Amino acid sequence: MKTSLQLYDTRLRKKAFISASNETEVRIYCCGPTVYRNAHVGNLRTFLLSDLVIRILHARGVNTKLVQNITDVGHMSEDVGDDLVQESSEDKVLAQAESENRDPFAIAREYEQGYHQDLRSLNISVADNYPRASECIDLMQNLIEQLIEKGKAYQGGDGTVYFDAQTFSTYGEISGNRLDQLKPGHRFDYHDDGAKKFHADWALWKSAGGRTQMVWPSPWGIGFPGWHIECSAMSLAFLDGHVDLHLGGMDLRFPHHENERAQSNSVVEEEAVDNWVHGEHLLFEGRKMSKSTGNVVLVRDVAAKNLDPLSLRLCFLENRYRSQMDLTWEAIVAANTTIHRWREKMHSWENDGELDEGAVAAETEIILSAVEDDLDTLKAIQRIRFLERETTISPKTKHQIFIRADLILGLDLDRRISRDLTLPPEAERLLEERQIARLSKDFHNSDLLRDRLLELGVVVKDTQTGQVWEILD
């Protein structure tokens, strides 16, 4: 059953229509978080993809089933040196647990809970299933056994079970990285100890060695799963052996998705995934977001500045998912202003004028058709901005168009504004300017704006969570 949604397929290098291969529902797998830290806003931009897809398909009456894994074991840290990147022997969750001197599963559950809270803050649709890697060990071991039986995997001299990469002839179709071109140490599990047949083979089940936490018994000895086998096992098990649409960030194309495709295809002996779709990276104020550069931004950081977290969502919607995005505090503040303006107008438009149902249907179709074309949310937002200013459409009609559009946009545009509406008109603009000045560390201009607000009868105070204001009696 082909739908009217088309997305750019990374493997096919072109846009393709998404279909429900079982004629019942579109089966979607989205690579989830590794729960050793809070997800930053760049991660959440990627996780928005599944939400948009689901909203669009539901708007067309198409059922969906979304599975998103929770990686709480097996995702190894990376060592970087001599321009090569390879996996180290340190599990990300275990490393964080050691740094916090806490139980690793307690760490994982805490950050998993925080992840779900972030999803709620951004109105991201809940998945039908969130399988945890640590609770699906049997599924992974079963898949590994099948790969060994099919001659696709073997146990190395170090006790670790490896996938035999040279048995998969179409490796590289997603990322373009061909096996014969890969150098030892180039972003894959590389160890020059003779344990593997080929340097690009990767671990399916790792021997525990001296590791004592997060290990399980297996036919190959005590150990733990490799990261890549987790997604193969969970996607096939929870989506009945086939994935219509696989989503993830651009950084997962290689080696994660290449390895996942090789594993899954080798078991089902056909393409296990119909469409591979990837979202681009997010920069923050011109730099890659990372702990080392000190520019990691969390949803809680946005809320702490008295900004609606959905301001982030609007920023994401105003950029194409396949384009690299440079997010700034100024853009988030501007988006916050826009959302509040729209909500106030929605309140004033609700019962003003006559309802033109034909216009509502036509404009809703324009917006839905835009996002169906490779998630062109930018075009949809531009249409919304145009309609806001359009004088030939009644306010009541605009209200209904915005309601329908918001089923896709997810900005809570019908939410009532709770702040004191007696705030002087000019004061709102000055508060926004002062917010930007504070974020830009322009404290001189910030002080001048505070004085101007005081002249209007508005007292502004700065707190640890941002500026707050009150009206003088």
C-alpha cells in the first residue's frame, strides 16, 4: 500500500514513496538514544523526524507502528588518534556510571526518564514500543546464532563473535564506504591481534574479558552485545521481520546502519528495510555541539530562560531536515515570540467573522502537500506566516486553518496565553529585546532596556532561570 508521503532515501539516492508492505500499517524503526547522558537539542532534531512522519501519515488516515530502541548497553566509546576513529573497550553507560559512582542501570533509567520528558516537552509522538537493549539479550543471541548457522559470523580467537563482512557483497550502499576501500581503524571495531578474519569485521557478541558489570551468559561465553546487533534484533523482532522506514541521524549511516543492514539482510535473505532516511547535523552558533566545546544545549536550558521548549520545535520546522542547521539563542527567542503571537491571535480570531470551510480545506491541503514532499516544513511555515497577514481570509477561517495545520506542526497554537495581558504593548517588545541582549551578554544595553521598562511601569528582575517581570500597582 503506497502512501502519498515521499522521503529522500539515502541508499537509493533519490526520493521514494513510503509504503505499508503489509497493507495494514507503515512499520517504522527509529534509532533511539544511548542513555548515558541527557539528549541535547541536536539529538532531538533527529527524533522529531518520526513524529512528523507519523503526524503526516495519520492525517491521511494511514496507520503506523513505531519502534524506538533504548541503548542501555553495548554502545562503546570511541578513541580518536592519528585521524582514525575506532571503538574503545569502554561502554558509554558504564563509563558514566563510574564517573558518577553509581549503578549503571540506575544511570540508564534516570537518563531514559529524562529523554521521555524531553519528548513530551517538544510534542514528539510516543513510540508504540521502546525496547531496552539490556532486556532483549535473548533476541540478539538468537540472531547471532542464525548468522553463525548461515556462515555469516564466526567466533574469533579472542572469544568474541564477529560478523564476516566479506560475505555481504553489497556492503556500502548506504554510505558509499566499500569494504575494499576501508583502512584499518576507520570508524569500525579494529583490533590488530589476529582474532578476526578481516580487519573490517565487527563484533556481534563481545567476550567479557575483565568486565564484570552488564554481562550475560551466552553459547560463546560470558559477554555483552555489540551495538549494531541490537538494532537488527529489535527492529526485526518488534516489527515482524520487516521495516518499511528506518530513521536516524546522518552520523549513523556508517558504520552503524551499514552494519545493521548487513546483519538483517543476511538473516532474512532480502532487503529488511525498504527506505533509509537520515537527518542532517545541527550546529549551535556556528560550531558542532559537543561537551568538549562547552556548547551543549538541553531542553531544560531553554525552559530555564523562560522560553517555551516548543520554540525549539519551530526552529527545527523552519529548516529542512536534510540541511545542516545552525541554531542560535537569538533564533530560539525569535521563535518563542512568534509562537506567543500566534497563540494570542488564535484567541482573538476564534469567533471573528464567517467561517469559509472551502478555504480551510484548500489551505490545509496546501500545507499537508508541502510536508508530504520530503518533509518540507519550511514551506508549510512560510504558508502559515503568509496566512497570518492575509486580509482576504476571515479571522475565524484563519483560526481553523491554524488548528488543522497544527496537527502536523505540533506547536500547541490553540493554547491559552496565561501571562498578564495588561502588559503595556511596547513593554513586550522591550522585554524581548532585553532577553536577546542578556543572551548576547550585552549588559549595557540590557540595563538601558530595564530602565525604559521601569518607565512603563514594568519591573524586571534577573534570576538563575532568566528574567521575570511584574506590573507596578
